[in-house]
Amino acid sequence: MDVAICLFSSDLRVHDQPVLRAALRAAARVVPLFVVDTGIARAGFAVPNRAAFLAGALADLDAQLRERGGRLVLRTGDVVAETCRVAAEAGAGEVHLAAGVSGYAQRRERRLAEALAGAGRALVVHDAVITAVPPGAVLPAGPGRDHFAVFTPYFRRWRAEQLRAVLPAPRAVPVPEGVRSGAVPSAAELCPGGRPSPALPEGGERAGRRRFASWQRSGLAAYEERHDDLAGDATSRLSPYLHFGCLSPVELVHKASGRAGAGPESFVRQLAWRDFHHQVLAARPDAAAADYRSRGDRWRRADAEVAAWKAGRTGFPVVDAAMRQLRHEGWMHNRARMVVAGFLTKTLYVDWRVGARHFLDLLVDGDVANNQLNWQWMAGTGTDTRPNRVLNPLVQAARFDPEGEYVRRWVPELAGLDGPSVHRPWRLSGPERAALDYPEPLVDLADAALRFRRARGQE
């Protein structure tokens, strides 16, 4: 075969890139193609923070391909139509693509396969590109069971899987002449009128590899003991690079597994959680918007309370700190995500979809599988085996920000309060409390807990 297409999606890298390597094996020349999907914009998922990161990732991918004698071909429009158009222009016999898991990705994949087949071309779909273990590769025993609904047995099977080998980056990427391409888009072009958060991470594979190399040296060993420390900020912060495929989960598992100790094992477990949610969504695409397990909730509509939660003005300092971090960085510590999600769904008793949408509006790593299913886990409508658990924000603050450093970092109104007292500013004396530009708590936690128990039929 003379020409094949490598259609990039959520795999914007050249190292450990099975799609690119397969296209290079299949043909003498390859078109490395990325289509800016206008369907994503129409669905409301083209948001400023991810647009900014994507722009950086595409620029970096183009630069790395040019170092290998190639270039990134960019088009804008419907992915199926544009891919077929490029295939016709280049005379490509095959299109290679990483398998997706969302309902949108699965429908797009089917449409593309049908359109290519109608023109005498083939779509070749590759597993273990976006996840370490492909969805459906490990299944529970029993007829008709198409995914694991509980993480622990999934993890045992996942850990026993033999991962594919890590692939080196290609030395050369020969691209056929004459295939037209748009310029690498800016963030403003990808999301007109949008304003990204001020402290976003740098997009692209090279930035991701630098971050992992640094964290592997300085943070991986202590990950198990420090990953819940809000003030310590000791997590890897690799989630944006995994979401856009700038880093390979297979490569990360191999590298972490090569290190002894509880830290690397705990990190690998988090990568397995990511795969777990992908295999749930692949089997149940409707879980992106519908309860995985309905609890008969009649969620409250509480517009003023939701607005306060989004603004970081709930009166609960650890919740407000997390929401302000999200707005400033487009990212939030994982423990903080659990705290704020539990607060919205079980303390305020507001529909998890409200929170999930807000996260997708701001998160650089806004991934449908992980975002929606983690929200469902916290709301008790997902795969959690204890669906009625409630995370008390004051207890969480005492455990994971005991000296209040995380709160003081993100809530400057409270920066003058010492130690743990920052978590309960309402206990200050009258004059001291009046001097703070900080709201009273939105709710009484005891009353909210009672309301939730009654709503779930526990009382």
C-alpha cells in the first residue's frame, strides 16, 4: 500500500503510538491527520481551558512530526467527511484510529467505517492506545456480563493482564506531497471568545514527558502516603496529558511497575481506576448522562446555592478553596474533587449532572468517562458499593488539610487565621467575624445529612 492515514484523536503523541506505527508499517507514506471536530463545539464541549491545552498539544505534535521529516495535516469540520476527503486526495487505502469509548466516539467510528467501506477503503481500529487495558479485555464470569461494575475484582484481573510492549517513536514519518492542511490553530480559533484560566499547564507530549520524569524522581515513591495531602500538592498532575493522549498509559504503567514500593503501586492503581471507568462507559454509554444505578432521587433545584458553590462562596472553606483552584488552574486535587462533589450532591442534594457539567466547562482533563462516572460514584448513582456515604467537609478538612494551608492558599479572605481555625471561621468572636469578607455556611450540616437520609429512604 502506498498511503495510509493515521487519524489522531485522544492520542496526541509520537512515543508509544500504536496507531502511527501501524500506519507506517502498512504503507510507504502516511498522512498524520487531526480534524478539529465541529460536532464537539456544537455539543458545547469546546471550552477555553481544553482548547488552550489542545492548541499546545497540536503545535507540539506538529513540531515532533517535522523533526521526523513529516508534518501534521489539520482540517476542520465533520471528522468523517474530512477524513474521507483526505483519503481521496491522498489515495489512502487504510485509515488507522484509536478506539474510543464514549457514545459519541463509538457512533463516529461506525460512521467512518461505513463511509470508508463505501469508497473501497478500510478503517483499522487499535486498542490499548487511550487505556492500558482495552475495555472488554477482562470480563467478569457469567453469561451476558459485559463489564465489571466493582473496581476491586476488576483491578485483580487488570493487574494480571500482560500489557503490550512500549513502542519507540518512529525515526521518520514520510508524508505524501500535495495534501493540503490548515495551520495549527490557536486557542482563540478553537474556542472563539473564550478566556482560559490564568494558570493552565503547558500542553503537549514533551511537556508531559518532562512533568512525568520530574515527578518520577521526586514524587512517585511517596505517592501512597502523600496523595491525599491537599496542601502538599503531591499528585502527579498528569491527568490532562492522559486525557489528550500526550502520554501513554501503557508506558506509565510499565515505568511505575518497574519501581518497588507502595508509591508506584498506588499510582498504578489510579491508572487502573481510569481504565475501569472507560470500560464502564464503553459498555454503558448512556451513563454519561443517565444514572448508572438510579436511587429514585428527586434532586433539589437550588440556583442560588449552586451559584455560591461554583463561585467558591459556600461558607465551607475547604469547599471554596477547591472551587477557586478549579477556576484558576483548570484543575483540582482529586481529594478536593471528592469533597466538592459530595457537598453538592449529598449536602445540598443537587443533581450530579449540574456539577459534572460545571467541571467539564473548566477542567483541562475534562474526560467524559472519568468525570461523569466519578461524579456518579460520589452521588451514589454509580458503581460505589456504599452509595449513601456522606463526606463531611469539616472532617475532610481536618484529615487532609489539618493546618489549613490549602485553604489559606486559595481563600485569601481567611489567610490571617491560624492553623485549623481557618476551617470554622464562624466561631470567631463578633468583631473578628464581622471583619471578614466571607459568607456564613450555606447549610447546617446536621440538617443537610438528615435531609439526604430521608431522601434516600433511610429514615
